[in-house]
Amino acid sequence: MKKNFLCACAAIIALGSGVTQAGAVELLTNGGFESGSFSGWTQNPVQTQDAVLATGAPAAEYAAQSGTYYAQLSYISGQSTATLSQGFADTSGQTLTVSFWLTADGKNPSRFAASFDGNLLQDFTSGTGNNAVVAARGWTEYTYSVLATGNDTLTFTYDDGGSLNADHPANLGLDTVSVASAVPEPSTWAMMILGFAGVGFMAYRRTKKPIVFRIA
């Protein structure tokens, strides 16, 4: 009986460890643009200067944050707003983690914002009109927690600040975009495992037969 109880405890610990490692499920397609294209994403409108570029390519202003490719988003004179978005199915009520890496050259006018189901996550723009600018930065990760509804959309909005005379469009780099189910904290699993083990131990003790001494 004791051997069976110890085996059960070991199985519970192994199960908890496995769930912790496999808990995150990536919901986006081609989030790192490693296909070498915008496959899986929707561009509106399709900008001729937007491109998925490899590190070291002639037109690449940056090196990819991860892997070989990244998305270089450029603002074209006369096109005030463009979006890059992707919709996906998920489990309603589940907490999701949205993350991406952004880099910018700091040229103006330029704007950039991220939203989830139309709700703004962050606007990276300061200033207005021709003075609007996404401040220069190296690759920087941004992370947000959101609530899934069953079918959701992540959208990046960018434009030239409203200028029709932007002869030298700004360039943004976007890479390693992810929407994933949240992974429980290791401490949470540890508490659950200890709880299961405690319940099992109490059950084990109750099943032990008391020793009765008989006097002949």
C-alpha cells in the first residue's frame, strides 16, 4: 500500500510538471515572419514599401530580433493609415498574453499603435500632425494580458502622421509577435501538488488497519 501511495505521489508531481511546460499554446500564425512573407496576416491596404526582410538584405534597416526575418513597416506619402492584423480562435474567458518586439528609427511624421479587438493596448506616438513620431528605440519587448472572447483579433495600426509630403518615410521593425495562453506560475502548481499529496496521504492513513493486540 505504501509503495502504491508513493507511486501515486510521483505521478502527480510528474503530471504537474508536464502541464507547466505544455500550458502555453501559441495562437498566431507566422508571428515571427519566418515564412519570409506576411502569410497569416492581413494588410490593409497592401503597402508597397512594407516588407518582410532578412537580416542583411539591401533594404533592411535592422537586423531581425529573432531568427532570420522581421517585418519592416514603412509609411507611404498620401496613405494616412495602414493596419497589419491577424484573427484567431481561442477559449472564451481564458487569460492570454500578447507580446511583440518593436524597433523604430525615430523619423517623423510617424505613428504606431497596438490594439486587441479594437481596444487600445498602447499608442507609441508622441506629438501630432507632422510632429507625430514614434521615438527611436532598439528592439524592445512589450507584453500585455488580455481576456479571450472565443474569436479575437490583434491589430497594429501605423501611418505617416497625416502628412501627404513625407518624402522619407519612417521605418518600424516588428518581430516575434505572440498571443499565447497564460502559463500558471510554478508556485501555483507546487501548491496544487502539495494539496493533492496531502489528500492522498490522509486517505492512505485512513485505509491502514489498526493493530489489535489480543490476550489469549
